[in-house]
Amino acid sequence: ARTMLDPRLCEPIDLAPLTLQEGDANAGMLEGAGRCYPVIGGIPFLVPDPAGYMASHRDAILAWLVEGGIATPGCVELVRRLCDEVRGAAAASFADDWTAAEGGAKVAPFASGIDGPLGSGLRDLLGSLGDPRDVLVEAVDDAWHVVEVGPGAGLLAERLADRDLLLVDVSPRALTVARERAPNAALAVMEAEMLALAPESVDAIVAANVVDLLAHPLGFIERAAQALAPRGVLVMTTPDPWPWEERRDGAEELLSHVGLELTRFDDGLPWFREHGPRELQLYLAQLVVGTKPR
């Protein structure tokens, strides 16, 4: 029987070209250099241990398929087949992170939301702070092949939707929610620390408030650096910049370790999240931009 493996103990995902081995683009298996990865609901799951991932997230995956109206017999059968390869996997849910307002939920009848009278104070505050995503779009500049890691409900993806955009998350539900705002974006389930991206294949990788959530952020930064083409940029924000101990020289040293140059470091970036007409969550984030030399 197979067991869940720590991805850091697995062989890295082979970056050889993947081809459809069986099934179709909605429910099938991709193969590359002897390794196989499932496609469920039209999304490839490029994780180090696909069967283990499926076994742990089985109920969450089936719920996502039903919610999206994509629980075809082929998808359900492929999930079952993969789960049958694993015994004793602990159940896990998706750690999706967005507020109802960010997800586009309708305001309850008894409230008028931030656009109503009660929200006037918050509107004034938001206007004075500006949109923190403006800074990320500015840092991405004119990059064409862009990967966003951890898109949440797609508020930044919407701003990048006119590019060749790939959205990456460990949760397929997050990806389908984000694509509502970026309908032409490609989607892939990946772990941030094990990005399955070909070397020097993208112009920009953006991770808004993601690195502080990772157990091994250096693994993500290393993979991102490998995937960037010359002059490509890695753009990160975080309200808890512990990987570089909140210091500019710490960020510079960390990026240098993976072959990137620190080209921008901003502190005190206001980052807000709307929860309702009377509640606004505010962080002060750091922005770090690393550029790959020519």
C-alpha cells in the first residue's frame, strides 16, 4: 500500500513534456518520462504524489466537482481509481482563503455592503489607501508569460487577465473561483515549493501574501528562480516577512542565493481585505522583487 510522502523527500517532478496517455482533457492521465499526473475537471494535478493527494482530499475534490457541475463519470472514476492506490490517508480540506466580498458573494438583505450608506467610512479609507495590487502590476511591468501562485478569489488575476496567464494553487476550487475573473487563464494544481515549470519558461511569477504561509519558502523561491527567463521577475508581498527577517539585506541575501538580484524592496504597503460594511482587515506588507540577470 502506498503512503503519503513528504514532497521534499520525493524526486522532483520531471519537467519533460507531458502527453495525454489516456482519457481526455477533462478526465485523463498525463505522462512524462515515466511519471503520470491526473487531469480532473480539466485541470492537471502536477503534484509529487498525485494518488496521495487525491486520497487525502477525496471528499473535498468530489465536493468541488459537484459544486462546479463537472462531476462527470470519468472524473469521479479517475478519483476513485487513484484513491484506491492509497490506504490510511488522513482527510484534508482545501485551505481556501478569501472573504465573501472578495469571492463576489451577494450582500445579505439586511445589509447594504460597502457601496451603501454604512460603508461610506470604509470607502473613504479605501480611497486614501489605494489598491495595493497596483504595485504588483507595476512590478510585473510588460511581462507576457505570467504565473500567479495562490490567486485567492482572483482579484489580482483579473488585473493580469490580458496576458498569457497561468494560475497555480494547491486547491482546484481556488483556481476555478479565480478564473471567474480571468476566464482565459490556464490552471494547474501545484505545490508552491514544488513548482512544475520548465526552466526559463516564464517572464514573471507573482505570489501575493503566500510565502509567509509556506513551511519551506526557500523551496518556492528556488523553483521560481529556475523557471524565470533572463530578465524575468519574481514579485512577492507578505504581511509576515519572516523568510528574510523583515530586512532588506536579508531579502537581498536570500535572492542572491538563488541567482536573483533584489531590484525593489518596499515596506509598509497597506494591504486591506473587506469583510463587510463595518469591518476592514488591514495589513502592512513588504514588497520584494527579484530579477534574473541576463
